[in-house]
Amino acid sequence: MIAHVVGGVREPVLSTKLVKLVYLVDYLYYQHFGRTLTGFDYMWDNFGPNATGHAIVTEAHRLTAQGVLCSRQEPNIYGSESTRFSLNTKHLPALAPQEQAVVSDILARFGKMGLREIVAASKRTKPFKAAHQYEVLQLRRIAEPTYTTAEDLEAHQEELRKEGTVDLDQVKARLGII
């Protein structure tokens, strides 16, 4: 999923932005399916939600070592280096339709945001706002899942085939999606 997020942004992705995008995918996925897509836990961090143990960046570096991603180090304004990731392959395993739908939705909504905007957006999520500094975010208590099923997704796809395109904002409002 991390490689799909990186590839979906279509430009090298700063590691902090990657972390926020993956968190937002997991947050939205949890709301529908009762679990995160990645299996990562998240904690309160100064720059917004972060996977415990920096698991997202660690996994991105593992994908770089496998040749799936490329990474580039560059100096940042704090006197250290930042990492940007880009996709290095066109042959990614397909995501399940419901996974792809959530990834596509998050990329459409947040993928073009600058770093400050996406950090602010991630800090506005209920789990982050309810947590204290360095606490693990409690997705279960804050964002009870609606448990979308594969049948729900297929019914929605059939509705799209019959009715054509629909207004995404109306669908989100009807489904209670952030």
C-alpha cells in the first residue's frame, strides 16, 4: 500500500507527507472495515500522527532496498536531511478494490496538499485530537467502524454502472466519511 501511495502522488514524496497520507488511509480504512490497512499502530507526535517505531518510513526504506521505491536524501531547514520517495516500478501487485478505493480517495483529497496542510489535516482527526503527547492513538474508541462489506462495495459499483458518475461530496455526506 505504501508503494501505491507513493506512486499515486506522482512526484517524489517527502517522508513526513508519506507518513500522513498512510495514516489517513489507515484512518479512513478503519472507519469502514474495523482495522487498519497496514496493521500499524499510531502515536501522537509533534508533526502529527506517526506509526509507532517509525514503521512507515522503515517500510519505505525496505521497499527501496527491494527496488520498488527510490529514495533521495536532501538537506532540510533544520540542518539535517530529509528523505523523498518515488516509485521505481510500474508493476505493483493490485490492491483489493476496497483498498484501492480508500487509497484513491485519500490521494484525491490530500495528495496535492503541501506539507503544512497535510500535517494540519492529520492533526484534525479525532484520534489525534483525543490523545496526549506521545500516546498511542486509540482508533477503536474514537472512530467506530461502519464495517463496509465486499457486498456493499459491489452494490456501490453496480449503482455506479447503472447511474453513471455521482457527486463524491454527496456520497461522502451520505456515508458519513470525513
